[in-house]
Amino acid sequence: MIGVGIVLTQTVRILAVTVLCLGGFLAAQTAQPLAILDDNLPALAAGVDIHIPLHATGGVPPYLWSAPPNDPPEGVVLTPEGFLTGRPAKPGAFTLTITVEDSGHPAHTISKSFRALVSAALLLDWLRFPMIHGNRIDGAVQVSNGSKDDFDLTVIIVAVNAIGRATALGYQHFNLKAGAANTQIPFGETLPPGAYVVHADAVAEIQAKNSILRQRLQTPVALPVTLGP
């Protein structure tokens, strides 16, 4: 009798696995065709954080989302769960090809391309790239407001040495009017010997919308100051 019980138990397990596999197969066969529902991406603005859900239907959930690494605009990624998230770093047009894969056996995939634009709400650019003059680092940035709202703007430029100590090179806090272009902000300061990476940060608050925009610049390599103050 014990042998019969073991055989029955194994038979039940095999039947259970078979039913589960058959159920998955039938689900894949009877599911609606896999499709990406989104037709357009919402408006994006440089410096504004986003967390945009994408939508699919049909196939066998859950879905796995992907895109070529260089397709999303700089500062933005597509998560495997189907969210475009991050902060677009600069304005410009881009083409994003999105692929979604379902959980069927075999899995089904579908792709869709989107053409979209990152608008220039807040722009921060080097006007004069940071340069060493003796024991000083000098330069200038320029800011522009491409929106229809006034900005309460703060701009700070710092030089960060090899141990992480930051020295302020420049600071401005002012109201930047809607549509203002290429407002210049010079900076410079004497520094002790060392290698410095220069960071420029602009933070714009739109009080009427309770919104904050951010932009950052950074020198690609450290600048060596060899002369003492």
C-alpha cells in the first residue's frame, strides 16, 4: 500500500504540473494580441523631474519594458516596469523606440517608436569655460528662461578639490523674467594649490506652480592650480 501511495502522490504532482503548463499555454493562445497603448509622450522640459508610466495590453502580463541605451534623452531612463523616469538634461528632439515583452511561453514582443521634444524651460551654459589664471579660476555662465513663467533663480558655482572641499567661485540669486535669454553670470576666485572640478548649479522656482527646475554643468576633468595665493 505504501508503494501505491507513493505512485499516486507522484502522479498527482505530474498532473498538477501538466495542468499549470497547459493553463499557461492556453492563456498564451487565448490572450489578446500584445500592444502598446500610448500614442504620444507627454511634454518634457529640461531640468524638470519626470516619472511617466507607459501602458500595454494583451499578451500575458506581467510585462518587461526596454529601450536602446542611447534612445532616451540624457538624464532619463526606461525602467523594466515601464516608467520613464529622471530629469532631462538639455533640450532637443529625440526618437525613442520602446519594446515590451510579455510572460507567455513563448514570449511575445512588440516595439513602437515615439518622436518627442524636450523644451528649453531653464538653460544653463558655459559662456566662458573655466580657465586657470595664475592662482585663480575664472569663467562665466549664462542662463535663459524659455518658459512663460518668471523664475526665482539661484545660481552657484563652486570648485571642488580632491578631498571634496568646495570653494565658492560665484553666487547669484535674482528674478529671471519669462523669455529672458543669455543672462551672464561671471565668476572667479583665488585658490590654494590643488586640482579642482568646477560645478555650476542653477535652481529655478516657479512659485505660482509650486515647481522647481534644475540644471548643472561640470568640467570634465580637474583643473590644476599650481601657484599659491
